[in-house]
Amino acid sequence: MERKTFSIGDKTVIEKIKIDPPFRYQAIFQDEGCFLYVSGQAASLHSPNQKLLIPSKEAVLLKCGSYFVEWMKRSEQCPIQVYAIHLHKEILRSIYRNELPSYITQKREHQFAQKVIPDHTLTKFIESLDFYFESPGLVNQELLELKLRELILILVQTHYAESVWEIVSMLFDPRSVSLKEVVESHLYSGIPVSELAGLCNMSSSTFTRTFKEIYNDSPVSYINNKRLERAKELLLINKTPLSQIAYDLGFNDPGYFSRLFKRKFGVSPRSIS
């Protein structure tokens, strides 16, 4: 619906986005980390090896990588506001020059995304951004650099300090992610093959070809079989409604799920439940 940005040179540093759900977006951060704050409605975020729910008035720290973020349509409509503070490698180098601690550049292999529950100080920082979006004439490069320093200073004084340093370290030593790691992390996410390819930084054709080399099966066939096997396990051990099991395992159409289930196991899922 609306997007306001502040930039240093040709790089967006701080932005405020107003969204009318449903909305789905792919974000690719090649040489930057990102602090993302969501207000108005929870967002579903897929990283290369995670699926996270970001509730309203919470945030997430993202390392460089590929992501999909989604807001579902709901009955009571209200605009969603997203604040994004981008941590570009070149800008951080300029801001800190030789002040970065040596351990920042040590490679780590943790998750791509870290949820953040803002405290009072961090909430006030977010609120302060609105003042500048309302008075953009006050904003210059020096102020933007100060706001980046302020955000990092606030975060490193919380228990999210390690995640902040990991984000910065990955800018100088990016982590690669394997196709198997992406696939196994999102077996039950319900995202299409094209988006799995995006999380691997591959085209759909390259992803499909590499997938067959690894799994000796097509992506759709392999993922559906894994989901159906898990569905059978769940139907045998609990009384969760069939439609809920189908949805939780990535099947948005219960009828399609039932047809696949009967084709694979020779019986309907209802006969098991």
C-alpha cells in the first residue's frame, strides 16, 4: 500500500512498509543482514532452514540469505506495518572502520533467523523512526549511520547479542546452505518447489535436476511421499481432525490429500483415523 525509505547512496538503510494482506514476498539479502519489525498481524517467515511465526510487535534478525515472508488474509482487516533496518556490509565497514571486534569475523553455523521480542528500549527505537518518516527533511547520512549504531548498541546489550554478532560475521564470511538442509527443513511447510529453489539460490530447473541426483526422485513425488508417511503416523497416534493434519503437513486441499493418501496406502485416511 505504501513504502517509505531512507538510503545511503544507492542502498536502502531504513524503510517503513504498509501492507494489505494477503501478501507474499521473496527477500534476497546477498551482502546484508536485516532487522525486521512487524506490527498489525503475525507474519510467517521461511528461511533456508527454518519456518518462523513472527507475532505482531515482535521482530526477527535475518542473516544474509534468501527468505519468503507471508501475511494471510483475515476477517478483520487492518493495515500491517513493517519496519526494516538493513545492515549492509559496506556501510558497516564505513561506520565502524577498524572498530569491529576480531570475533565478529569468526564463522558460525547457527540459524539464519533469530526472533526478537522487543523490550522497552527497542520499542522506543522503533517509535522514534516514525518521527523521521514524518519529517524526512531532517534525515541525512550522518543521522542514518547514528540510527544503525543505536540499533546495534541496543541489541548487543540484550541476550540477542550473539545473534547480532553472527549476522555481522556472516556479512564478512557468508554461510552456504545445502539443498538437503533446505528440503528437510521445509518438508511440511507447504511451500512450492519454486520457492524451495529460491531458498537454495537456484533456478527451478537447476533445483529439480540437483534434487533428482540426490534423492533419485522428483521434488513433488519425494515431498508428497514424506508428508503422507507422516500423516499416517499422526492418524495412528492421535485424534487430530483429518483436515488439520492435512493443513499442518502442507496440504491446503483436504480432498487432494485424501486422494494421494488412498493412492499410496490403498485405504482412505478416514479409515485409519
